[in-house]
Amino acid sequence: MTQMEVAYRYGTPPAEAAMRALDSVREVYGVRRISFSAKEKIVRVEFDASRFKEPVIAGLLRRAGLDIGEKMVLA
């Protein structure tokens, strides 16, 4: 298991329907944690990189209804 974290800036805050859909993303095997920073408008996802690549995570977030934009560089 290769632990990775990716962060994205998002535009509009997620609506209630998007938050419910994100709950189902949390249930996807290999996704460890999803956290939000509302003040900075950043969503962070910890995942198992041996199961997914970063574009798959971005796709899961978009399909859930989250308006993600640029990928953040994590130090």
C-alpha cells in the first residue's frame, strides 16, 4: 500500500447533494480520507496509490459534484 495525498482548490462550496455524493466516495476502497478547508477552499484526499492514480481521484470528486480546479502542490 502506497499512501498518497492530493489537494485541489475548489470554486463553489459543495451543496448538500454533493456532500452526500462525497460520502459515497469515502466508501470507495482505497480512499482513506477526504477533508475540507472551507476558509482556503481546498479539498484534500488521502488514497492508496497502488489502487488509483491522481486523475481517478479527480474524476471521483467531479462526478460527486465538486467544482474542483487547480491541483495544489503539497510540500
